[in-house]
Amino acid sequence: MSSAAPEPRDTVWSRLKQDWESFTATVRSEWKELTDRLNSSGRWNSALVRESNEVTDFYLTAAQHERLKTMRQFEQVLYKTGWVFRAMFERLRPERRLLALAGIFLQFFNDQNNNNSLIGSLFLVLVIMLELKDKLMAHDELAAGRKIQQSLMPPRMPSVPGWELWLFTRSANEVCGDLIDFIPGTEGRSAVVMADVSGKGLHAALITTKLQATIRALAGEIGSLPVLIARINTIVHRDSPSHIFASLVYAEITEQHGTVRYVNAGHYPALIIRGTGHEECPKGEPALGLARSVPYTEQSIGLQPGDAFVLYSDGLTEAKNAQGDFFGKERLVSLLTASAGNAEQTGNGVLREVERFCGMAAATDDLSLIILRRTGASV
């Protein structure tokens, strides 16, 4: 049995040199792209401030934030640093706390006759590597969940004769607690759904997925909208934790008519855009899951060609910029009434304005928007 002869040393060295040059070129290119992007708009300081605020928002409690407001700037820096490091330490597993303590201890008790500082640094690096490993594993699992959510998403622009539909949702984190859906029906009927589960993150995403499955399973069996939503509410109340609820709007349209029939369960009232004017639909009944039995009512609104029925989540109107200002419903209404484009153009225009308003500020909530625009003549 023969074995392949080892590569000459010069060949191995040449290959390693090429790999290293390729790696360093990639790093330099990505670093230049990052610095050019940030320096072009002078965003280095704002980026650092944003990252710092995200750290403190995550680790500090509401009571600690209130205490900071009463302190002088030097005291704020001192207390904030101490509280953050304490919270970080308390979140470590017990064995990793011991490693971190040992690493810090060896850093301070070091002299020229030993390598305590090096050993302590290795301990701290090991803790960081273990924490990073946990984060990456969780990130991979959330990324898989995000792919499943995306596979269940409806088309961005479903086709319904006589209507323009535009549906959009964007999660603040890896997975989304907002739900948008399109349910094609029979006899020219179709429905759109917007729901917002309380909270965010994984638990909200799981409830959202279950809610979507429940709606799809029952929508074709129950013709009455109030009965349908009441049945969904009973299931949500029965199967969800007591502190979980979900706001929802279920709206049904037909190809021949410009009437939108809908039920609102605790969600923001829909906006009706008529040319340069607007009106707000009446409020609905309580959100899903708050009570076992709720009598929901059906409402309807007639649209003429060019009119639009708009649903949005709080992640849009409560989007904040770096100064803490909200985007607000007034800006949304102004954009909707000023737009002369179709549903897609109007929706994309709203998204661009939200991004411009928020700038470098991180998203704090999921954002959803649905636009139903009547194009055909009403019968």
C-alpha cells in the first residue's frame, strides 16, 4: 500500500503565503468599506453611542435607569460601568464565574517571576469564547426559526382583481412577533390579517406561528367573521400563558365590491385614505387572549377607486430616532395622503421615511404595514 509523497516545503509555504495574502486583502477591503461608510456621514460617534446605549438598556433595570437621572455625569459613568459589569458577571454560569474571577485575580497578582498575567488572560479569553459559542448556537437556532417564519409569509403583493395589495413586516430581532397573512378564499373573497403578539423575541414568535396556523385552519370553515374571531380568541386564551395576548385585525374583501368587512380585536384602528383626506375606523373589542369569551362585532367600510384601507403595527408609529422621538401617526398619515402612487410605491415610501427618521437608532419593535387600495369600479 503506497501513500502520497508529502508536498515540498516550498509549495506548502507558497500556499500558506497566498492564503494569508488573500485573508489580509479581504480584511482590508471590508475595513475600508466600513470606515468609508461611517466616515462619509460622520457616524462614528453616533454608532458608539448607539452601541453603548444598547448595552446599558439590556443590562440595567428600570430602577437603575431612574437613579442615573439623579446623578452627575461622573457618577453616572461610575455607577453605570459597575452595574453593567455586575450584571454581566451574574449572568455567567457558576463554573464560568470561577474562571472569570481566577483570571481577574491573576491579572492583579503578577510579577516578573511568573506568568500569572498570561494565564489570567487565557482564562478570560476562555470565558469569552464559551459565551460566544453559546451566542452563536442560539443565533443559529433563531436563524432556522426565522427561515421557517419566512417560508410561511404570504407574497408581498397578492393578486386580487379590483385591488392592489401590499403586505410588509420586518422583525426587530431574529424572529418576529408580528403577523401578516393573506388568505385566498372562495367566491372571489380574500382576507388579510395583521396581528401583534405582546412582547417580542422567541416566545412571541412561537405564539405568532401558532396563531397563524389557527387562523388558516378555521378561516375556511367559519363564514361569520365575529364567530371566527371569537373562536380564535377562545383558543388563544386556552393555550397561551396568562400574560400573553395578541391584537388582531381580520379584514375580508371581494373582487366585485369595494366594501371591506373586518373585525378589530384590540388593534390600532385602520386608516381610510381618500385622496388627500383620511378618516380613522372605530375601535374594536378587546385583544385576543384577555378573556375566554368575547362578543366580537363585524364592521364594514366602502371604498371607491383610489381609496385605501391601511393597517399598521405600533412598531411603525413608535419607531424612535436617536433623540428618543417617535415617528408618530401624524407623519404616517401625512405620507399616506401625500402619496400619488400605487400601494407598493406608497408602502415603500413610508418605509424609506421611517428609515431616514430613525437613522442609526436600533429598531426596538417589529414593524408591519398593510395597504389595500381599491382599483376597480364598485358594483
